[in-house]
Amino acid sequence: MEPRATEKTYLEQTKRTYVFPVSLKASKQEIAKAVEEKFNVTVTDVRTLIRNGKKTKFSKGKHAYPGITHRQDKKFAYVTLKEGNSIKVFEEPEAKTSAKEAKAEKAKADKNAGKENK
């Protein structure tokens, strides 16, 4: 269970609300318990939303009779956390510098230090 990382959900995060895709059968109590256990936070409110799957046309060949099917329904949980709690969604990996790059940066710093001493 990971929070969604979209522009809309980023705006919700400013209000301490995070959006999670969940199972259609999950209850609000189960969702709150799972979020509290995984992220070590306190949940104050859970709102759920079921997005119905769209109708889509399909065909089984050029001369076959086309039909209509439905995409799967999706359920999302809007989880509000207690004041002071937060979940890191946009984690940037730490930049690892290679030995070559570290030497180049050190040489550049030494060169600039030599110019300042003159």
C-alpha cells in the first residue's frame, strides 16, 4: 500500500490527507489500521470513493459482432492524519558520486582555494 503521487493528491497532502488505492472489499476501519501500522502515524479520518469502470467497445475481428465490456471498478481511500504526522511520498534517491567525480570536485575546490590565496 503506497500513496498515490499525482498533482491532485499533492494538493491534498497540504491538508494532511493522503490518497491510497485499496481493495473494493476493504472497510474504513481496516484501511485506518493498515495505514497506522505501516507508516507509524495516527489516522483521524477515512473517506472512501469507488470509481466505476468505464464502458469500452471491443471486437473479435473484422466481421464479428462488436460488443461492450466494462473496465474494473477502483476504490480509493482519502486518509487524514493527526496534526504533526506525515508520510514521505516524493522521496528522491541520494545522489551517489563516483570516486572519479569526487576527485574532480576536490581538485576544483583546491584550485579555487589556490586562486584566493594569491
